[in-house]
Amino acid sequence: MFSKWLKTLLFCLSFTLVSSCGSNGDGDNNEQQAAQIAGLSPGSRIALSSKNIGPINAKTPFNIHHITQAFQGLNVSQQTSFQKGEAYPIIRIAKGAKTLMTINPTSDESSIYSIVIEDNLVRNELGHRLSTQFSDIYSFGKVEKCLAGKEELSGKTICYAPNSRNILYIFTGRWNGPDGEIPPEDVLSTWTLDAIIWKPAG
């Protein structure tokens, strides 16, 4: 889930991206396809791209009424989450009891800061489903910038999605190494995609 630490993580990654490997990419086709998505009808799958998640894009406000209208046919609720004793609102989108995504606000709670994708009912235009193995996403030696998870993400590794500047992948797996460090690539290769973080592309 979103936290102050996650905001720091995203900030740090934005500065290290320029030196990442394997970023020679061509994501334009995926973005063009996703740009044609105008909305979501009940029962439809939501598509994730660098520009939008279904009807949500960089201009979408953090507003329960607006988001409820955008996701008709799904359960949309505003809830309160806590980080180190501080309360902040989140918007949860679910199908039945199954959480599809959690929307986190900017500090002034007017805009969307990030969205955490938690279910494969949200289709990833990059082609990577949750539970996909790390080695099926990245070629050996051509991994995007990664950071070790901390606090509620402790024991996980967060990496930029291939050829993306605003989509991050959270990986989980087994490793006996020290907490707070990224596993070596031969270990990381067996980990699986646990969740996806999307940030509005400015």
C-alpha cells in the first residue's frame, strides 16, 4: 500500500532512471492503443498503460464522486488508511470482495498521486500479468533500476517496468539475504510480480 516511504521511493527512482539498462524501448504502440480507451462499461476489463488506467489519466481528480462515475458496475469506496499514526484517504475499486486497485492522493488530496494494481482483472498493456516470473519480464543483465522495499514493502523489490518511466513492478519471493538489499539477479529471476504501481505521467 501507499506510504510516505513509497513517495520517497518513487522520487528516488525518478533520479536514477536515466542510468538504467535496457531502456531502448518502443512503448508508443501500447500507448496509442490505450489512448483510445474512453471509459469502462460494466463487466469490461480495465486496461493499464503509461497514459491511463481505463478512464483514469493524469488529469483525473482524487474525487470519490468522479471516480465512482468512471467505474460504474464496480464497487468504489473511500476509506481511511494510516501510516505511522497519520490518517490519509484512499479510494478502493473492487469487483465484489476482490480489490482491483487502490488510488492514493497527492498531499493536498486533490489529485491522484499513484494507483496500486492488485488483480489481473486490470489488463496490463505491457503484457505482464501479476504472478509473472521476473525472468519472463527482463532479460538477464538488462534490468531496469530497482530498489529494495522498506516498511510495509520490506522483503520485496520494486523495479521500473521495461521501457517505462511511470509504471513500477513490485516483486516478491524467497531469499535468505539481509533485509533492505536487492537480491542478486539469479535469485531475483525466480521472484514473481506481486503488484503494479502506476503514477500519472505529467
